[in-house]
Amino acid sequence: MQPDEIPPTDQHQPSDVIPEPLTRSAAEQLAGALKAVADPTRLQLLSLIIGSPAGEACVNDLIVPLGLTQPTVSHHLKILVDAGLLTRQKRGKWAWYAVVPERLDGLRGLIA
């Protein structure tokens, strides 16, 4: 077989890889989410919350595993909430955080 007769190994067309260009709004939302997870502490927070038995966690549940102070953990959680990756529900004097699965699925799709 001659080099010009070698069949292509990649069967994907460019349109299969990127179905449509992002709108400005979608790009801004995606960039915000990527900035939020571009920090090791925030990635750890996401993994701790995802792995918690109830699928949610209070700030006090996250301080010891991370070895950080409450204000620092709260700061990182706020960034994740603002990026739409976590929800925050106030119960009495405590705030509970849970992952927004659809938002994480969107990020997973970028690296899959």
C-alpha cells in the first residue's frame, strides 16, 4: 500500500467535534465555571460534597478535611455558588451546599 492509499484513522468530521460556536453569553458562563474549578481547593470541595453520603455538606463538614479556616472555606464555596456549580440552602444558622449536576456534566463534556 502506498502512503497516499492509507485510509484515514480518524472518522470524525470537524462538525462532530464542535457542533456550533458558543454564544457570548454561553462562553461567559463557561469561562466563569472554568475559573471556579481552576483552583485545587475548589476541586477538593466539589469532590467532598459529591462524595458526601447525603450529597450535600455544611461548611463545618469541610473545614477539617481541607485544613482551612471557616472564612476561607466559605469564600471558596461562594465562588462555586456564584459560578452556578453549587446551590446554597440556609437551614437555621447553617448553610448547606449541594452540587448542580447539570453544570458539572457540562464541564465533564469538555474533557471527555
